[in-house]
Amino acid sequence: MRRIKMIGLDLDGTLLNTKKELTEYTKEILTRAIESGVTILTATGRPYTGIPEELREFPGMRYALTSNGARIIDREKMKDTEEKGVLTEHLLPLEDAKKALEILRKYDTLQEVYFDGQGYAEADKLEEVQRYHHSPHMQEYVRKSRICVSELDEIIAQENRAMDKVQGLFADMKEREQAWQELKQFDSLELVGSLKYNIEINAAGVNKGKGLLELGEILGISREEIMVFGDGDNDIAMLREVGFGVAMQNADEEVKAVADYVTGSNDEDGVAKAIARFVLGETVQ
């Protein structure tokens, strides 16, 4: 049994099954791991408001790494309206965000910006969300979690400050590749694609791995004592950075290649089974 003190969990394609649900077995294992003293948190590209309420309010789950590491939330500080629960943040400068959006707008994209853990998108694009998200479960998630605005420029001008991240969802994959090539020319931007049809844009150097190590340093937890789970491109950095990286069976091959262990798929309770085996010391079928 490994000495694990912290576990970072990606959501889509990892902790949540295809229907975006948390199974009863997974909830049981998470609860038992927390009760044993392990710090468990979501480590997601989603903004804080995009994390399912069931996980935001999960007993004993105090922290949440959001927007690929741009912000770490401490739930015990949420009552402080000035801090809004923010433990650490590494935001995308306003001018860099505008530069990224200028490139995304050249293509058929649904663009999103995130301020203080809340995603914003233009109403006309959200009405056609099926052009950009093919999964009905992702379509429902986006409709429920984003605030509609007539123009993104309006909310950007209103806030007039750095933001969590920018995202573009593409209808055409050739356009996605062209946009990626344009965006990667800028050293001030960090690019990942947690989905095969999106580009997530953070400030340079921001990723889930660095965020978890930063939290570990705050809590007195070493790299070797951190375990993570992931399936997508935005999980590669944290799988490499921490002591024990676990890829899902449904992960891309490049993700599996950097993992220390490959567990079952997100529809097979892969996260829960690996925690039961390596953290709780149980025999798992």
C-alpha cells in the first residue's frame, strides 16, 4: 500500500462516468479515503461553478483545483466575500486573453471566458451548442453552467481585468489545428485540449501539476505523496509532476504513456478501484 496523502481527480472522462454521474461505489470509496486522512480534491479544467454541486459540497472535500490550475479554492474560506475562497490563483492577463480571442474568432467557434470561477458565452452560440459539443451530456452541462451574454466583449470590458482562462470549442477539426498553430506562436499562452475539439488557454506555465504541487507545499505534502487521475491532454502535466499518476483505460495513448498505472475506464469505477487498491489496501476484482 502506497503512502498517499493527497489525491487530485480530473472530472470528465475520469471521476464522472459518461452520463456525468458519480456512482455510489465511487462515493463510498472517496468517503472512506477522506475519513482515513487523505486530502481529496477535484483537479479540473472546469471553473468552480462547473463542478457538480454534489462534489462542491462533498463532505470532507475542502479544496478544488479549477481552470487547469488557474485557481485553487478553499471551501472553508468561501464565506469571506472578499477572498471568495481563493487560496491561490494564476490568471490570464487581459491583453493575452484578448489576443487569444481575436484568433479564435477567425474560426467557427463557441468562445468562452471565465471570471472568478464563472464561465460566460454568447447567447447565439449557446443556442447552437450541439455544433460544438456532440455529447448531449456536455451540452446540458454547458447550458446549465454558463451565463449568457450578447457579446463577450461586454463582460470583458465590464470586468477589465485578468481572467481564469479562455476556451474555444470548434465545429471543424482542421480549423482547430490551424488555430492551435497560430496560438502556440505566443509564449505567454499555455494551450491544452481536454477534448479533441477544444482549445483551453491559460497563462503560460499554468497547469494542474504545478497547482497540486503548490497546494502540497502549503499543506506539507510532498510530491511523492500525491496521486492523480486523468484521461486527457490537460492531465499530462499532473501525471508527470506527481509521485503516482493514474490514467484511465479510456484515456488517449499519449496520456497512458506518462502514467505510472492504468486503471479501468470512467464507466467501470476506475478511480474508485485504484484508490481502494493503492490507498485503502483492498483486493479489487
